[in-house]
Amino acid sequence: MKSTSTLLLSLAMAAQLHGAEPFTLSFDFDAASDFATGWNYEDAGMIHETADYFGAPDATGTNMVLGKASANMSEVIYTPMMNLAAGEPCTIDFDYWAPGGSAAIVYHVGLDITAGTAQEASAQTIATGTVPTGAAYSDWTHFSFTPENAGQYCFALKTRNYYNMTSNCGSFCIDNVVISGSAGEGGGDEGGGDQGGGDEGGDDTPSTGKEAFELEFNFDNNADYADGTIIAPGWGFEGGVLQRAKASDFGVTSHSGDYVLGKATATFREMLFTPMMELVAGQPCTIEFHYLAPGGTPPMVRNIGLHIKAGSAQTSEAQTIEVGTVANQEYSSWTRQEFTFTPTVTGEYCFSIATFNPSFSSMCGGAYIDDVIISGYKPAETPENPGLTVDDLVPDEEHLTECQELPYIENFSDESHYDGVSYLPVGWYATGSVVWVTANMNALPAADGKYYMIADHSEYERDENAYTPFFNLEADKTYTISFKTFIQGNDYNEDEILTVPTLSITAGTEQDADFHATLLKLNERTADWIMQTVTFTPRVAGPYCFAFMLSGPANSGIVAVDQLTITAEGLVPRTEPAFSLIGVYDLMDSQLVTDAATPVQFVNRSRYADSYVWHAEGAVPETSTDENPCFTFPASGEYNVTLDATNAKGTRSTSHSYNVKLLEENTGYAFHNLREGDDMILDRGAVPAFSTAADDYVTGFNHYYRTIAQRFELPKDIEVAINQLSCFVSDRRYAAIVEQEFNSQNTTPFSIVIYGSKEDGSIDPDNELGRHTTTIGEALGSSGLGSIGADGRTIDFTAPVKAKGTIYVAFEYSAELLTDPLDANLGRSYISTTAIRHGHGVTTLYALPYNVPEESEATVGEWCTVDKLDSKMTGIGAAWYLWATTGQSAIALTPDGETAFCVTCTGNDIIVSGTKAGSTVCISDIQGRLLVSAKATEGSACGLFAATNGAEIINLGVINANVSGVNHVGILVGKAVNTRIERCFATGEVAGRSICVGGLVGENIASTITDCYAGVKVDNADDYATGGIVGKNSGNVRNVYATGEIHGKDYVGGIVGANYGTIRNSVAINGRVSGMHDYTARFGGNNNTRNQSYNNHSWDKIATGESLHGDHASQHSALYFADFTSFSSITNWDFDNVWEWITEGKKCYPALRGLGNQEYILPSSLHDIVTGVEDLADDGDFRINVGPNPFVEYVGVVSSAPLRSVSLYSLGGALILTADCNGGCEATVSAGALSAGIYLLNVVTADGRSYSFKVNKK
């Protein structure tokens, strides 16, 4: 069912009415010409399509509309231009459909409706109305506004949303546009003549509320000039000045009294401004004065005339309205002058009187003005409405069916309170130019929960009102309304003047400001949440609502409200059950990691309950009545936990499901404390800082402490080996100790220390489990972040740290780091890592303070949670990741030192890898007695080493291997955990049928692979993670290259299939990379936020099935990888000690020093190119490589100097094609369509040198 209300946007043209003829323009967009004629747009990209194309219901006609499937902010569409008669309204009526986005707290598209004198944003100066963003328009809906302006106009419809940044706001459509008004000269259609009037500003005010005024200036009252000024009060001037003086001082007589404004020798540069006046649109304003100008010598030639203008400010630029002219002639006696203009927009104006002379002569005699009178109409003053009082409120019983129960408690964080349509909870209603919404900001954590109600910083004058639901109140009973407020204010303006809005709390009988009485007004800036309380005692029983109403200037900062409670004595609220847990999770799958013996602590976040019953089927115990119980989980799987919270009002329940993973032997984990959906990551710009300084970040060093520790609840029954720590540095700066020595503090000592815990779980500083010491620059980055965003860091521990149970991972910052600058010009040092705000509300970040604030619960020199230093830090933790492994491995060697097999112990199992199917494995005791034997079968992990843990594999090459298996397949290692692999290579073929298949390693978990390469054909027939070096990586890979063909299903890459670790300085030169489905790329199959990929490169040959999701790294032509200078410059490898460059004729490639049996393994397609390379040596080290030659499809150029262009000519000198190199050092000319023959290739360097080559097209 369509809505039938009407949107009216009116322009009242305030000037003469004669000659006006009515017109109507209709656009239903059912004909293609409806949008083609006269309409225009900016950034809109709207299309002319059927309504069902956008998912909209039918409108009218043939169902054609204007619309866009995915709306952005600030998309503008302009109606045709119209010539409009002054003084007559012009109305636009249209249908609007915008169902909103899909978020739980919904994004919606609204409209700003404006009018202006041209189809461009700068001309749209008249705000006529707004389609609010606070609701979805799921059916065709109309709106109405009535502004009053005048001139030659078009309307503009500009999309908007609450954040002015959101792009996922869904579709919007416009249909059935009807514009009606009265035409001026030239008609009401597109085009029209100049109406004049300039760009005067002001508010839109009807001509009806007006009041006549008259201003008179005879310049004779000495009291107006008590301070010795020579210009009348309120007047202004530019250039020379017509000053106040006695007429006799100029040798003339005054028109009245003794004084005049004048100058004895006037020029053409004097400009005088009258005082500013507020004028009503459409009403005439007249200036009259007497003028005396006897003229110069001779007077008939040298005379001063006057230009009379009007404008919106006392500046020459603002004087845009031509009013009249006093001719430049002799005025030997006082002559009366009178001029009138009619403003088209209500606002402030002044007249200007400017002298002029066509000859620009300075010998024109004097010019004098006296007895100025200005008359006109100003807006009538409206007596202030004192508003309703509480005694005036009379409730309407029709709202009884809408009433909600008391006590009413709203923290704006319970999704069950929202209907998915409105920005506010069910029953609320918001109005205003920019409405109140439910949201949060990183810089302002919620007072309770995750979200709060906020009115954002707005460019509009504040008019945001938020009305609560209705409540059925008793007469003469006192109700208490308590809530927390944050009022930001704003002093970040040009004048640094603080502007603060006023927040009024009101009670009323309708969700309408006209039916409300004010209870409390707040207009003071706050630095944090402030609790407010107000009471209301109704005189009449019935339904009432309350409201939060904003008023005040635009650009006055955000205002937020949280923790609203409405109650009265004796009322018992319903329970609000809520809970979470404290645990560690695996980064790879977000599952809770524990063991069967470790109790998991649950945190009860319920409110208003007196007793509790917990249900956890399958856990131990399965039920509990403790307020904060512990449960253990005996097996991996999904557990459902339910909490019943009870009080006198009844019982309410809530449930959560947890995916639990019990710790396993011989497995890698990335432990972290973030529970997705419950906790919030605080990244750059959101990491909290103490009030002591803006850069005193909670996860860094500050004026309270230099050592912090993050608590981890590891399983207590199985020991893990912690090998690495990862984090994201969100803020970083190092001070210079002396001038010009930037970042000099990045060499200060820094340690990561892992402490055990005491029996009560508190930190035990005497139980140091492990320590890794380095410099802060090496661990957390050596230079300032600038604008690059968060910097992912991974720190490898010198030796694995064995740990279990509750541990504390500490960052020890040096006392040398400056928190107070030695020199203001050099600044201080600071750092922060990303933080977590836990949903369970328990603070897991600890500090060892050397200073504490007054009245703090903390003690200097004693460990405490950071919220003991500032309550704002409650629930804060550090977002750090611990890379750890379980189990042990050993390698068996033959007498001549060759590797025989690898043995890995995993709990009660022993895995022997490196064997072939059918081989017999025997286990004997120390006396040689056989204990058990088994035949080897095709296992899930395959390679020279099926699985390694804590091993080192160095200086090893595997040649022409052929390895096949199911999952975790690689020539060297199937599954490498906490393993060091250096200076290794492999050639041959690998085939898998499931996950994690790589040329060198199947899966890399917390291991390092350095200075290695693989020329391996990799084929994975099913599933995901297939790569030339490693199938799936969650460790460190650096200085590697791969050349084999890679084929897989999903997550396929030349170096890595699925990357969740760090890859640096690596090169993919694969002849072919292909995937069957998604995530396929030259370098890495995926590239998500957990990737840390730096200085990586690939051949610019396109991967088959490549997707936008993958990582191609920096791409280069084939010639780059066949030239030592080019290759070494992009990789930064150590070619002095680790690598060597092998040249065998035209075959060039990198190899590992000291290892034998290495051969040319580059792809044949790349070899075809580089074998035709011509080298041109010139100017010492300067070189240009061109190839292949002969060529078939394209010819490439690589230069050691920047290039300007590469061009191909016929031998006769005719230009065939050219490529602009834009200062790059390589270029490719595609010429496959040319006929076979000899051509001339011309290369021009950036500095203008030119070189030519003959190339042969096959």
C-alpha cells in the first residue's frame, strides 16, 4: 500500500508579482527523455531503470524510475532550470523509496533538498528541507517543506546519511517528480533571464512577520564619537575615508547641524559602508542622503560621482547588488539622493557608497554627505514562548496501548531492543536535521555495554530531539530519570571559540516538542561521562514520554547519552541476564582453547538479579548456582551454556554457544584473548590514553609506568613452547636526543618477559619463565608511523619458552625513553599497540607503576590492573598473539650423515615420517628387544619429513623428488612446527588431494623459512592452500623464490596459497599459476588483514583464475628476473655470503652458495624471452636490456636508468606505436598483430638519451 502524504519544497519569490503565469513540470521517467532533458547530476551515477531492478515496489506508469542500487553520500541530482516569478511559491513533489542497509543498527539514505541559481554545488545556497536519515522508506513516501526564496532556480536532491561516510546504505529511487510554480519572463521551463540580486545570504523568512524601521544619521551627536573616532558608529570603509568633521573645516556649509562626512580632496578609491541591517525578503529598503561635490578644476571635467550598492557584509567583495549611481557632475549645492533595492532573501545587509571618476583623477575637489536616512522592514520580533510547565501537561489515553513497563532501563547495547529499522530502540522517536542514533566512537567508550545514543557533530543548527517510549505514570508519584551524558563542545574553529550545545531533558504527553515541559538543561562541556538525575511528578495520571532535546549553534560537537533508567520507589526491574568468559582463543579458527583439566572462568554480567542457575550440558559440572562459576570441558566440540537470572519480578534467561578445542600434541597455536562478537579491537586512534598526556597510551610507556603485562589463561595440563609474539603497533615515535639525530631513541633496550603465576593466579615476578631482550626499534619498529596505519610486528624469541596455566607476558620499556621532551622542538617518544576492550569487563592488562595518581588504589612498585590507575581502562587488554607449539620431534641420521627419517611424539602416539608405503618400522627397548612393529602407509602428512617440531633443517637440497599424499604435502616437510629451515632447495613434483600442499613445505606453523627456493610443479586436486614454497603459512618466510607451475582449487599462489604469517623479500617467477575457484594470484592466494607482506615481487604474467582477493605483489617483466642488477636491487638478498648469481650463456639465475647439484629452473616461457636479450653497455655501468629478439607477441625493455618512452618504428621511419614509461625502468611493447619482419625499437631515457635496436618480429 503506497503512502499518500506529499513532499512540498516551496520557493517564495519575494519581489514583484506582475507577469506571473502558473506552470507545472511533470516527470514520471517512463519515457527516456524524462531524464535526458534539462536534468543533471554530480557523483550520482543514477540510472533510468524499472523499479523491480532495484527491488522497489511498483510506482506508476510503466514502472520506470531514477535510482541507484548502492547509495553513497553526497550524490546530487539537479532538476531542470526554471525561470520563476518573484513572490510566488514554487513546489517540488516527488516519491521517494529507500529501504535502508542491512546492518543491525541500520544505515539509511536521507536527502538534503536545496535550491540554487545553477546546476552546481556552489550555487545551491538555499536549504529547503531534509528527508531524515532516521528511518527506512520501504514504500513510496512523500514529504513536505515550505521555504521561501526567489530567482532563477533549480532544485537539488543530495543523498546523506548519519555518518556522512557510509556506503552500505542500500538502494534508493525517485519517481513522479512534479514541479509547479509561477513563471517569470521567459516561462517556467529550462533557461531564463537574469533576475539579478547577487549572492546575498541569510535565513529564509516569510515577508509576513515584518516590522518597519528607520535609521537617521546627521553626524552631529558628539557622544557618538567620544573616543575620537572619525567614522560614525557601525559604519565602515575601504580605501580612503569620508570622515566626520565640521563642514566649516572643509570650507563648506552643512546641510544641517555642524558636522558632515566628507573629504576635501576626494579620489575614486573611497568606499563607505552603512551599518548592517536585518532586512525582510521582498520588502523595499531605501537610502536617502544629501550630497555636495563642487568639483575640481575645471569643475565641469573633474567631478566625483557615487556608486550605490548593497551586500551581505562590509567588504567590497560582498557588495554584489547594484542599487544606483550618482552621476559624476558638479553638485555645487546640497542635492537630495534616494535609492531603493528589494532583498530576495531575508538576512543582514548594508549599503555601500563608493566614489568614482572615469579619468581616475585625484584633483576632483571635495565630496560630502549629510543627513542619511535608511528605511525598510526588519523581521518582527517574536515574543519568547515560555513553554509548558509540568502543571500544563495533560496526557492522551490513546497512547496507553504504546506504554512500556517501568522501571525502564536502556544502555543501547541490547540488540533485542531494536527492530532493525530504526536507529533507536523500539518505541523511541527521533527528529532533527541530523537525528540521534545508536552508535559508538573509538575515542569514547560506552559507559555501559558497547553502544550509546549519540547526536553527532553537525553542520546544522542543533535541533535533534529523541523521545523515549510512553510510560503509564501515576498522578503525584515522583519518578526518577537518571542517565549519563557526554557533551563534547567544539573549539576547533578558526576563532578558537568554544561552542557548546544545550541539552534539555523534558517530559511530555506526545512525541512532539510542543507538548513538553523542561525538567533540566545542561550546557557545560564535559571531559567524560557524567551521571545526571532529574525527577518528574505528574499531576494527572496517564501516558507520558521523556525527551532529550538539543539546541544551540552548528558545529558544536557530539552529545551522547547512556545508562538511562526511569524508575520510582518500590519498582523492581526485570532481570537482565548476561555473561561472558575469560579464556584464550586460537587465531586460526577463533575457537576457545583449553584442556580437560583446566576450569574456564565465567563472568556474570547480569543486572537486577538475586539468584542464578547455570546450565552447561556436557561440561563439568553441568549445573551451578554460583554467581561466577567455572566449568571444564572434557572434549572438543560445541557447548551451549544458559544462565537463568531471577528476582521478585521473575526469571529471564540467556544462552551462548562456545566452540571448544582441547589442546593437542604436535600442534601449532596462535593464542590471543579476543572473543569475536563480544570483545572490541581498539586500533589506531582508539587506543586509550591517560589524562596525563595525549600520547600516554595504556599499552605503551607513560607517566605512570614503563612495564606492562598481559594475562593469558593457558591450559594448565599440557605444556606449550612459545616461539613468537605478534602485535600491531598503532602509534610510534622516537624522540631525538640531539637535534638532527632523528629516531635516536629507537636503540634503547626492550625486553619481553614471560612470568608464571602464584597459586591465586596473580603475577609471580620471581618466576621468570623466559626473557627475550633486544632494542625497541628491532622489536616494535625503528621509525615513526606517520600516516601508514598500524604496523604488524612479529618478534622471534631467542629460545622457545615453556609455559602452562596462567602466565603474564610483559613488555619492559627502557627508562631512557622520554615522556617529557628535553626540547619542545624535538618532542617526546611514545608507542602503543592495539588493545582490546573485553565484553566480560575484566581488565587483563597489568602495570608496574613508578607513579600513581592521587586517591588511586594502585601502589608504586606493585603490580596492578591498569584500571586501578584510571577507571576508564576497565576491561582493557593488549591485543597480542602468542605463537606456540606442543610435542617434540627428532631426526634420525645414517652413518654417513644422511637423513633417514623423522620421529615426532604426540601424546601416546609416535609418528615416523620419511618412510615409504610398505616399509616396516620397529620400536625396541634399550636392550634391543622388539616392542612393536608396523608397516608404513600413505599418511596425511608427506615429505622428506612428514612433520617436524622444534627441528632445524639447514643446507639441504632435494633433487627431482616426486611426493604425493592427501594433505600437508611438501618435498621437504609436510607440516613444519617451530622449525628452522634455512638454505634449502627442492626440485621435482608434488601432488596432494586436500589442504596444505606446497613445493617445499605443506604447512608452516610458527617456523622460519629463510634463503630457500623451489622449482617444483605443485598440483592439488581438491580443497585449498596450494603454493610454490608453502601451502599455508602462519610463520615467517623471507628471501625465497619459486618457479614451478602451480595448480589448485582455492587459495592458490606462486609463493603461498593461504598466508597468515609474515613474508618478506620473496619472488614468484612461476610459469603458470591456476586455480579452479576463488583466491588465486601470482604471489599469494589470499591477502587479508592478518597478512604481513613486505617487499615481494612477481612476474607480471597473469595467473589463470586470479581474483581480486589475492596478492600479486609488485609485478615486473620477465627481463627483470634475468638481470643481476635488477634482481638484486629489488630483493636485497646477500649475494656475498648466501646467494650467488649463475650465468650460463643466456641462462641467468640465483643459486645458494656452497650447495651442489643446482640447475637452471626458471620457466621455459621466461627462458624463451631472456635468451633473446640484447645487452647494450654505455656510459660505464649504464645498461639497457631488450628482448626477446626475435619476438612473437611482445618485446620488453629493462634499463638501469629511468625511461621516458619506448617506440617501435618501421625501417622507413614510420612510427607504429609508442609506450610512455613515466620514469619507470621497464616497459613492454605488445606488437603481436604486426607482420613478420625487421623493425626499429627506439628507447629514450628520462634524461633525454636515445638508443635504437633492430628487432625481428617472427
